[in-house]
Amino acid sequence: MEFLSERVSVDRRDGVTSTVISPRLSRGNEALLLAWVLAWTCCGAYVIYALFRMPSGQERSFTLAFMAFWTYFEVRMVRVLLWRTKGFEKWRLKDGTLTIKDEILGYGRANDYFVENIRKLGLIDMDRTSWKWQLNDSFWVMGGERLGFEHLGKKIVFGKGLTDAEAKQVLVTLQEALKKVRKQGAAQ
């Protein structure tokens, strides 16, 4: 096993290349994220408490609508917290298939992509001064993808939270592995 950084490891053996990326945060950012989730949860708990003490009417209808939005953001924030503390992004190149999986507590959906259909593998080119880039690269979301490719006309992005240096190292590793797999496929 080879470590490209303290968060990225690559394992190459028997025609299988596996990469694991840990989305861990610094202690300070992790504490901020946890405080934010706890504060949001406490606010929602208080609104639920107030909802049950409220007489029926327009206020109750408004509060129920508010709780629907609150629940949506609660689920998203808890998911990001779990991702940052217990999650991993895993890629595996085996038998002509690239499998990408975002895993939280051992669960997640794996997506398979056939190597012969992968085109334009490279770094994602985004304007780093744009608002969209700044939001996607922040620690309170699961985004921050640095790599991408086209598969059957669809754009696939991956490499969440990689630094530019890590993304370049991983890209070289993945390109070499893809080249080997394509060579083996052509020889057969």
C-alpha cells in the first residue's frame, strides 16, 4: 500500500488498483461542524415542543411547513457530519470496471463504469473565484470534487476534498492503471 498523503492511499496488486480517500477535517473545523449540527437540532427540538403547545390555526400550519424545511436541512447536515467523521470515498479498478463508492459507516451505493467507455479523464476546470466553487469546496458540504470524466455522454465527478497536489498524484495513478487495463483488454 502506498500513501500519497495522510488522507489518500493507493493499493496496487494482482491487476486491481484501489484508492481510498478520507474526508477528515481539522479538529477545529470538526468542532464547528458538530456545534452547528447540535445548535440546529436544538432549535428544531424547541420548535417541535412549541408546535405541540400551539392551538390549531395558521401559526400551526406555518410551523409545520417550517418543520419540513428544517427536517430537510437536518438530514443533510447529519449526513455531512457522518461523512466527515466516519466516511470514505473508495475507487477500485478491477476486471475492466471502475467502481466509485461514497461510504458512510460501511454503507453506500457503488457506481460501476466500464473502462472502454471512460473518456476525457482529468482535473475539473472551475473558476476558483466563483461563488459556486467556494461553496462546493467548503467543509460543511460533501462536495469539493477535483477529478472527472465522461461516461456514455454523462459527466462523472469524484475525488471529494482532494487538494490540488493530491488530485494530480491520484490522476497520474488512475491514468496509469486505466492504460494497463486497456492494454490487457486489447491483447485479449
